[in-house]
Amino acid sequence: MFDCGMHMGHHDHQRYPDFARILAATPGADFTSAISCVVITHFHLDHIGALPYFTEVCGYHGPIYMTYPTKALAPLMLEDYRKVMVDHRGEEEQYSYEDIQNCMKKVIPLDLKQTIQVDRELVIRAYYAGHVLGAAMIYAKVGDAALVYTGDYNMTPDRHLGAAQIDHLKLDLLITESTYAKTVRDSKHAREREFLKAVHKCVSGGGKVLIPAFALGRAQELCILLDDYWERMNLKIPIYFSAGLTIQANMYYKMLIGWTSQKIKDSYTVHNPFDFKHVCDFQRSFINDPGPCVLFATPGMISGGFSLEVFKRWAPSEKNLVTLPGYCVAGTIGHKLMSGKPTRIDLDKETHIDVRCQIHQLSFSPHTDSKGIMDLTEFLSPSHVILVHGEKPQMSFLKERIESELGMPCYYPANNETVSIPTTKNLKISATDKFIASCSTSQARDSTQKSNLICGNHLSGANGDEKLAEGILLMEKSKDAKILCEDELLQLLGAEGHSLQFEPLLHSRIGEAETDIVDDLASE
Amino acid sequence: MKLTCVATPGSGGDYHTPASHLLEVEGVRLLLDCPVDLSALAAFAPVPLGADCGDAGDLIRAVPYYWSPAAAAAAKAGGVDAVLVSSATGMLGLPFLTRLPSFANTKVYVTELAARIGKLMMGELMEMHSEFVRYYGLDTDGSPKWMQGEKLHKLLSSLQNIVIEDEGMDLAPLMPLYSAPNLEECMRKTQTVKYGEEVCFNGMLMLKASSSGLELGNCVWSIKGPRASITYLPSTLFVSAHALDCDYNSLKENDIILFSDFSSLNVMDENNENLGENAMVCDDSLLRADGVDEDEYVQCLSKNDDIAEEIERISFICSCISDAIKSGGSVLIPIGRLGVILLILEHISETLLSSNMKVPIFMISDAAEKIISFTNAVPEWLCKPRQEKLFSREEEALFGHVELLKEGRLFLFPHLYSKGLLAAWKEPCIVFCLDWSLRHSTAVHLLRRWHADKRNLLVLEQGVDTELTLKPFTPAAIQVLECSFLSGIKVRKVNPLLSVLKPKLVLFPEDLKSRCPSKEDAPWSYLYYSKGKTIEIPNTREDFEVGLPTDVAFGLQPRQLDKAIAVARLRAKLHLSKGQYVLVAPKDQSDESNRQLLHWGAVDAGRLLSALQEKGIECAFPADDDDGPAGCERSILITSPGEALVKMAPEKTVIYCDDESTTRLIYDALSSVCNGI
């Protein structure tokens, strides 16, 4: 089972996957026997939110795999979500704090490229996916059948994460996310400059900048961006993190520096880039302090909590600036601010906020755009493609492109729909030393490993100009089939070869049938 | 397959100088580890030679040469295709090789972390070397004077393991140090891997590194060829206090084990023979009992007795350090083991805290800052309890030194003369340095400063020739604590390990045979190797395994030869990828697929005649043809549909015909009466 997430838009049973379908597919089995393992690609709730429910409530006891950072950071996300669900919305809790702890204890951490033999047949391997710290694409192989499930990925590097990286693999199937199936994005630098300009302008005018952000991911990305800018511009204005979660998250980021981008890793020989020079803790009492500052506050879409509290105080001043993430769920204040330019927001019947501050919308997304999806698909050249994690009309558009431009059959099944994909199967036979030697293996030796745009090991010997190998397949009762050379077969049979020649018929020959045959070269 | 052991562990022991081998698999030449025996450095006088240089009189006063039999042997072999490195110390000699033209295409495989530590160690070595060069100047042409005389003899005898044969002594392993560009060149040839990552060499060999437990980044290599799979097992620990434990489960599939853990030859084990007696008994009972299940062996391996002893030793060292501090003395700890340094740092901070002593701790090394910072950012390479520090929310760091650094109790400086050191310097203090030969200026300066005071303490690793090492600092009043540390598998765990791994063949050091008796009635066989000798290793599979895709299999046209045997002609492309041969259907299927090309046995003239007649061919034996004795040549004359003549001898048949369709008819008839494919 790839990922075990939840739907943020639903608050009833629809929020979790329909686990009953697992049992329906294998009658008589329980969850543990029906699934070989669960692999989680990254710590976002739409990929992991239902995991504690699945293991602690549904009772799945089999292996669970995720990368080291995901295992370290997922509990923060899960606990944060559980709190919002129970404390703020007053909903019945689906799983407890202990459930999260117990669930995470069962997780086996994965390193990138580490090949894991899950059971006798199943092999899995994680590849770097960008997106968020610890995000992985998963390669899975059963016998000769192989597939890659991308999870969410990013094909362009950002400040703190590298771009997705995968080897050339022989795949029957690629299952890829398609959040931006139709969008092509422009250069990131321009958008970064725009953001920094807006922030700098605000603070130099004595204003306060509120950056509502989730604890993990964008917050670190923007923080690196700002810390670096502050250093270059020699700015002394404080950058604050709202207490708790984010500071703790930065501590994890420090231990997990090996999972960030190459640039960060290279710059980090002595100084850890997550030791931010200009960033400090925020005290609640600072809200009303005069003077400029930058503040990171959770949650990201100003849906409540501390970011809302600060927003209430800072929104009425036109000197201040609020930056919004690229996407906000309907119903949040973030969403209201994005749609149109409201001057007044009604929180409830009694409270309303006058909005006079500047609004800047961030357009950094950690997802690949449609060009990235096409590039990855072309690079991996799978036999089939399935699109997931996207919106139907866009997916339909991308499917057409993949089928027409890349010539690969492509599907985008709806929930509860089943797609059957034919897979490769090789019979295992043996071959003699002589047969192998007779085929030119030298080409494979000469072909050095080529690196490609996504880097990695090239399939050696996959070039089209090899010699045709010819041998005899010997099938003996109660023995494995075996390929050998012609003379080895004769030797095995204990028989002498019988050569067959074709000669032109000379009329004189008929008369003198007794004369010797001319030892001419065989001709046809 | 061939194996040549080119070097057994030097005087530095398994940790500092692992053994080295040349292994040839399917024509691919592999070098396994390439260390340098740094204990030879003790024969050189430290620089600068001050007035108080003690009894350095007969030490060599020159720019040092370095002893690497592994590099010499690999160079002599004319190059290798790949080098597999199992530890940072195992790569110290590599730049000697990679600078040679015959190694231009050699690829080096090493774990990411070992490469990082190895590079730092090589940098440190070059830095120390440059101190000598600064003092003596660069070598002039030709070999230095000391290489001919008495001094050389002394140097070689300091390398305890070397048998000195006066005649024809091979000096090839004695080399001048490589340069910074050599090191860069070496790192360029390096491909780093993670634990559990499979890499393919040459399309044919699959290489995989698994943790060995001895040190951060150290690994056991799995080498999978098409006809054999080999485990290269260097020194290994099953439970570690810092590095990820030996992942022996991933080695279970391999047929052959190259056992290269010589640590039980070390002095340390002798001392501990008594200590280990109980365990010995337990092991013996394990060996005797029939049908002991694997779990008991696994239990024996994962018992943390070894590491408990190691922690006890560390605690003892810490108590000695704290005693010295209490008496007003300073402590110098020149130990080259990363794990030991990290553990001592953790324990000493507790010890000092509990006795309320506040003394600064210095780590003085070019690599200090880097080492200290990256060790807190490599959770994937650490033992499980340390990984838990990442996953549990209580701890803020993976190692205790992060706290020490934050509290300003640990100071890191590249050199003694570094800016800021004097300001922080306060005696008594504790100083760590990575050089264990005591020839690096940091250790030299501090020893000169402290050697005359008996309150001071020097912590040395056992196995070093202490007398020779300390010679330049005599007479010394400083207390010397010689410690030994875990360096590999204990003898009592060897057989349980083999029982768990279930190999078919074990390649075992001849030298260890007496110390570690082979298990009687073991289901595997032994081959013993010794230094300098080449042994042949049989493949475990005679044939190669080839994948036959179902679409190719369906295209086959098998022919039944008798009840038990069928044969089919196979035309396909043979691909070799990631160690697997696969036959792939050719793109253009030739139309000759039903053409027989190989025939055997004799053709019976009578049966051919009736076969021809069945096909409506008018034919007959020539008039003068008599049914002669077997072995005679016979002919058949064909008159319709075309004219032809078939001549049959026991070993060949000739069809004389000008008409293509008639030829085909004859050929078909012949095929039906003759064995062929």
C-alpha cells in the first residue's frame, strides 16, 4: 500500500481511505495478511494522516516503511492535526496521542537508494523526490514486474531541497502525481526576488510582516531565503518564529541536513544552515511592540490559532504585510484574502477585522509542473503510466499528451476504479559458459555508465546493435532448461554432427555417380 | 575466481590497518581495501628537533616514507578494475594508486561516510607530512640516504608484522607521500554509496555495502557475480555504541565468505581470554548440541557483552582522566578512533559534571570542526539507540558533544597556534588529537610541555610500539595509560556467525586457524589463505542464470528427441544489465526460423528414399548402387519435379540441385529422417 493519507476537505468517514476494499479484494484475509507492507512517501497529511488509524484502530500489524526524516517529522504533523481536530473543532478523536506514538514505533526507517527485501518476492527502494524534507519516490519490484510510485515530487531544486533524482529503471508502470498536470511555471528566481522586495519594502517602511506557514517545509525554505537576504543586505530587523513547533522542527532539520539540497550540504561543513543567524523566538508580548519585524506563525492558511491572533492585530495597519501561500482551502481567511481584495473580514457575528495591510501571494510550489511530469515520464520510459493526485480535466489533458507524445498507454482511474497492467515475466533458465562467451559480452563492458538529466546508472548493454545470440535450448525432464552451443549439444547427446551441403548439379555428375564429390565451398 | 591476500593487518591492528586482498571474479580484478601502516611513522624523529628532543638520536631524521603493501601489490599487479573500500582507514593508501597510469580507469567504491572521514584523515596526514617537509625541505632526487643503512632496518623492525629477510627484501611498499592533487584525483574516481544501495560494476557484478558495526561508515561488501556471491567480511561488531550494528541478515544469501577479520590475533583478546571464559562455555555448548536453532546463534551474536566491556573500559579511562585532573594534571588523548573519541567525550562530560570539575576540553585537529559537526547529522549511519534520539522528541542531538559545545566546555581548533586558542586555554585541560603516532606537531608540542610532570596523563592505544613512540620525549614522568578497544569479532562469535550466514564455502586466514578452530561437521567447507599466496576459488554455479521472457519462450519451436529430451533453437539478443542476463526477442524476426542448421547421426538411405517418394518426388537409387556395407557412400537420383542428386556419407550429405524449389523439397524430406535442430 502506497501512502495512507486523509482528505482535508471531509469531516466524516470519507476523510479516510475505504480500507474495507482491501479485505474485499482478498476474501478471508485480515489487513496484515492482505498487504505485504505500507510505504509512506512523505509527512504531509494527505499521505500519512490515516496511518495511526489504520494501524491502531483497524489493526494492521505488518511492516511500515518511510524515510528517516518522514519518521522523525510525521509525528509532529499528526499530533498537530489531532490537536486541531479535537481541541479546536471539538470533534471526536479518531486516534489518540498514544496511538500516534505506538504507530510510529512500528515504522522501519529507510535511507535513499537502500534496497529493502520486504519479503521473498517484494523489493522496494526509495529515491529522492524533493517536495519536502524526506520525500521519496518508491521503486517496487516483484519478480520481474517493476513500478515506480512518485508520491509528490519536484523536478526543480529549491533553496533547501534538491530536485527529484532517480536511476534509469526498466518499468512496467509509473504512477505519478499530477497536481499541476497543465501548468508550466516560469523561473523561480523572479518570484523569490518579488517576495524579498515586498518584505524589504514593508520593513524599511517600519511595517510588520506576517508569514503564516505550516511548521515544516515552506517555513524553512522562506527562512533560508530571508536569513540569506538579511546577511547580504546587512539588515538588523528581527525575524521571529512563533514558539514551539517551528523551532523544534529546525532542530530536526539540523540532524537531517543530509536530506537537503546539495548546495546546502556543501555549504555545511562547519556551519549548519538551519542555525539561522537572524531568527529568534517570538514572545506573545511582542505582538504590540512598535517597530518593524518579520514573523512566521502557524497555521498556514490563517484558519485559526496564533496566525489568526496576530492577523487580527496587524491587519488594520497599511504599513504591514501578510504573505499567503500559493493555495488556501476554502473557508479559511487565507482563501478570503486571496479571492478579491476584502477590506473587512467578518470572523463571526460580533468580530470583524478591518484589512488595510498589503497582501502578497507566494507562488512557490514544491510540486513539479507539467513539464517536469513529462520529463520524468520520458526519462523513465515505463510501459504504462497512471496519473493520480490531480484534478480530472487536467489529468485528461496530460493523458492525451503522454499517449500522443510519448506513446505510452496512460490511465487516470477514479476512486474505486481498478486498472489492470500487464507485467514482464522472465523464466529462469541456465546457460553454459561457452554460450555466454559466444555472445559478445564485451560491449556491455565497454559501455560506461552514462549520466542523464536525472543522473543515475544507465542500463548497460541496452543499445540496439548487439549481435544476435544463437544457441540450443535443451529441455530435459525434471531438470532446468539450459542453453548451450551446438557442439555442446552434440557432445551431450554423444552424437556426431552430420553436415549438409548444397552443390550445383552438373549433368555429368549423374552419369558418374561413383566419382568423388568436389570439395567445393558450400553454396546455396 | 582467484584470491590473493596482499597484506595482513599491520602493527596498527585491524582498525587502523585492515587486511587487503586482490580478488578476481569473472575476469574482473578487484582490490579490497588499501590502507597505510602508519605505525612506521614512529621510526622518524618528530620535528622540530628542539634541544629537549630526548633520546631521538637513532630515529630517522628525514621526511617520512609510508608503508603500504596493499598499494605496492596492486601496482605490481598492473592495475585493478575496481577497489572496494570497507573503512576510512582502508582508503588511506588509495592516492598512491590512483596517480598511476595503470589505474586511470579504476573505480573506487566506498560508503559516503567512510569517504568523508577518509578524506579528512588523508588531509590530516598530508598536513602532518607538510610539517616534515617544511623542516627538511623537499626530497631531492633518488632515494634518501637512510634507506640504505641501519636506520631502514630499524624502521622495518618497528613494523612488527614484517618478516625481515635480509636478502631480496622488497622495499616497494615504502613510498613517499602523495600530494593534494593525487588526493583530489583519488576522490574523483570514488563512487560513494549508502548502506544497502546496490551498484553495478561492468553490468556484471552487483556490489552492496552493509554496515559492519566497527566504525561510522564501515561496511561489509556483498559481491554478486553471475556464478557466485561473495561476502567480503572485514572486522565486524554486532552491537556498537555509536555505529549502525553489523547487518548480517543482508549477507545470508551469499555462498562464499571471505573472512578478513584478524582482530582476534590482537593482544587484547589474549588479555580477555579469562573474561570471555563464561561466554566460551556457552558457545561450546551451542556448538555441541545438535539442531540448535538459528535464534540461539542470533542471540549469541546480538548479546551486548562486548560493547558492555567497551563501555566499562571507556568509563575506566574517564575515571583515570578525572583522577589526573583532580591532581592538577592535564590529559593528552591522541587516539585515532572516531567512535572512541565520541564515547569518551560523552562519558567524560558526565564524569566531570558529577565531580563538579570544570576544565576545558580541546579537540585540536584540522578535521575537528568538520567531524564534530557532521557526526550530529548522520542518523542513518548510527546505532539504533542513537537513531531513537532523532525519533523521540526528548533529545536535541545524536551525540553528547553537541551539548558540550553549546555550553562552551568543548573547544575545537585546527592548530595549537590557531587564533583564539590562547584565550580559551587553561590548564589543567583535556586535549584530543587524531594523530596516534605522536609525530604531529600538536601532540609533539603538548608532550614536550607535559612529559616531565607526573601529574599529567597520556592516553594511548595499545598495539602502538610505546617505547619507540615515546623515545623522543624521554625521560618522561607523565603517566601513560595504554588502552585497547574493540576491533572486531570475538573468537567465540565466529562460528555462531557462520552458522547464521550458512555459506557454502569460507575463506579463512591460515594465521587464525589455531586461534579459531573450524567447526567440526560444519555444513560449509573451508579454504585457508595466507599472505602473498594466490588460491583458486571454485564457482558455486557452473552455469550462468539467464532470464527468458515469456514472449521469447512462446516463439520457440521445440523438437522432441526422445521421451525425456526436447530441444529448440533460440535466437535472441543477450542483454547484461545489473548483474542479470536476459534474452530479448530481436526486433526483426528472420523468416528462417524453421530452418534446421545442425544435424547429427547418419542418414538412412532407404528412409530418405521413402520420405522423398511420400512428397511426390520421383527418385531411385542409381542402377549400380548396391546396398553396400554401412559407412559407404550412397546416392539417390531424382528426376522429377527437377533433376537432382543426393549423396550420403556417414558424416555428411550433399544435395546437388540447380532448382530452388526442388532443393527445398529434398531438404524437407531429409529433415524428417535426420536428427536436427
